[in-house]
Amino acid sequence: VVPPCINVTGVTAYLNLPAVRKALHIAEEATAWEICSALPYKTIYATMYDTYKSILTQYRGLVYNGDTDMACNFLGDEWFIESLNLKQKTDRAPWKLGDQIAGFVKEFEGLSLVTVKGSGHMVPQERPAQALKMITSFLQNKP
Amino acid sequence: AYAPDEVTNLPGLKTQPTFRHYSGYLNASGEDRLHYWFVESENDPANDPVVLWMNGGPGCSSMDGMLSELGPFHVNNDGQSLYMNEFSWNKVANVIFLEAPAGVGYSYNPSKEYATDDDKVSMGNYLALQSFFKKFPEYASNEFYVTGESYGGIYVPTLSLRILQGNATINMKGFAVGNGITNFTTNSDSLVYFAYYHGLIGLNLWKGLNDKCCDGTYCVFTESTDTGCLTLVRETLNIVYNIGLNTYSLYLDCYNGPSSVKSPLLTRYQFDMQHALGHLPTQPPKYYQPMSAILSKSKLG
């Protein structure tokens, strides 16, 4: 299964090179590599509400969205986080990379809701510098 | 570290990296063998956090995350050579790319039993994590984060919950979800607003949606019981998904062009989405033709 509109020819060719399979210690039984497989998969959860409520009692969370994505758009995730009724720490405000606005962030107790401006579904691919800054701040528990 | 899994000579690289990296298999549920690729931090592996990354789908490979998103090695279009990603997340963390569930990418099950679900996947990932820390015990006390994207919006929280409730000693600190599914209904309902405010649907259709799906203060789109409303919702989502827009990035070209959208090989997510909306009438009424039909009739660019 190949997602529409995405160029995966380079990655697919590379991961199916015999020398690469050997270098990565890939088992003989493993089939040829494809980016997506149409597995018989059953979705159980229609919402992650209860799961978030439980894990946020112990863990910090970061929910980020490239804001031009329509597969999982930023509005839907914003509605979801708002529905958790977490205690708000800061108003929604721009965050920057250097002097450029990189998106918007709203801080709640134990969770940061971030948008990455102009990025699509794959943020680390479309906005790599912003993505690295964002995850670095999160891992180091900085604003 | 589990030395047999160390990758000492990765094809396509002019010079091998200064950091160590490992690729092999982790034990999971039953006979499942999940492929992982682990890159140590370029900074301070002994003290930097360990981050697990999972792409979504469901059914899509985290090698895409490694080789075209946050990983240190990116593939050139020739499909043979690599270049180093200067914004790789292993600048600040040790990163595990896990291909799950079995059947995805290089991960497999010898008897090809691939039917699975959200809970089986999270359990398999939890067991794979313990298998990882058996191979790399020196990382057991590092801070640990679960991260992922897209359908990873289900994978990440469900695995995090297992870690919270399980008895494996993992120094978990947090989780991150990128463009993730959090709630199917809000994901679709919000898309209707997104479509209108980005000019993908016009005022007529928007007014129709307000008339048929809203009561003046609140709108119910995909869960509406009004067939008129549902017809318009399908019209709206038809435009988003089926006329050749790049659903993953509105302003990027659609690689392979609009025809790739019509490809019968839809992603599982799109397949599921169509099921989530299965209760909708399949064809909108004549006067709400999809954009593609309108465009085909007129010379409008």
C-alpha cells in the first residue's frame, strides 16, 4: 500500500538492496520492504480520551501538528486537547526559530499543544529545524 | 550493547557515522519478530534520553521516519546513496525506530499470522521494548519517551498506558504525538471547518452545511442523523480526499499527480476513514457535484 501523493521510490529502492538488507541483519523470512502494508487490522479505539487522562497523571505530553495537514488536521487535535479540560498555564502564543515564527504553542499542566506553521503531516520532514528545536525543548523540559 | 546487531558498514554512505547504530529483531507477542533500528545520540548517549519513534498507518513503516523524517540517514532520490540529516533527533537523543506490528516493513511472523488490533499492537510493542532493554541494558536507566505520528496517535498513548500499568522498570518521562489521530469524530468534523477556512469549499456548500448540520450554536457533521447533512459532509470530504489535493500537505504538490489519489491502493487510514463514514450516502445530490466534475466541465484553471 502506497499513500497517495508521497514519493517513496528512493526509500523503497534503498531498503530492498541486498547489501542494505545484509548490513541491517534482515531475516530471510522478511518480505520485500514496502512503506505500508494492508494488514487485517481492527481499530478498537474511536477516541484516546481515557488513555490520555490516565497517562497524563504520570507523564508529560507533547501534541504537535503541522498545520497544513488534512489527514490529521490541527483543529481536531486542538479540540481533543481542549476536551481534556487540563489546567491552562499559558495563552496560545507564537513560538519562534530564530526570528521567524515557527508556529503556535499553548501550555497546559503536563502537556504542550504545538502547531508547526506551514508543515504537513510529516513535520520532521517538512520543517526539520523547527521539529528538532521543538523536540529538544520538550525532552529537556524547557518552554 | 548487543554487538551482533551493530551496523558497521551502512551502504550508500561516503563516511560511516561517528555514533554507533544497531539493527536487528526484537521479540514480541507469539512468534512475531519486530525489526528495530537504534541510533545512539551524537551528543552524550550515556546520559541523553532514549526516544522510541513509531510511524502510523496503521500498517506503515517507521523506516520512513528514519530515512525521510527525523532519522540521521536520508536517502537520495537515486535509491542508492545516503546523506546525513543535520536536523536528526539523534543530535539530542538515542532513538529507536520500531517497525510494528509484524507484517510491516521488515517485521514478520514465520507463520504469517498478521491479523491484529490496537490492543494486540500495544502489547506487542510493550514486549518488544522489554526485549530491547534486554539487548541494551545500559540504557535501562536513561529517561525514556514514546513518540510517533499519524496512527501513532493510537500507538503512543496505548503503549504509554501499558508502561504506566506494567511492572517493567522503564524510566518513562513522557510522550509526543505528531499529527496524530486522537478522536475519529473530531478529526473529521474539524476537517469541515478546515476545508471552508482554507477555501476548499465555497459559501453555498458551507451555508448548506450550517443549515442542515448545525443548530445555531453547535454543529454535528459526521455523526449527524440527517441524510441531507451527511450528503453535504460527504461532498466536503470528497473534495478533501478525492480530487487530487495532497491530503498530507495542502500546499505541496501531489507526487504522481491527482491520479495517485484515485489509486485503488488507498492507505489503510483512508480505507478506515471511508468505513468511518460508511453510513453516508455514496453520491451527493446532482447540484453538489464534486470539484473535479465542475473543473472537468469548465475551462476554469
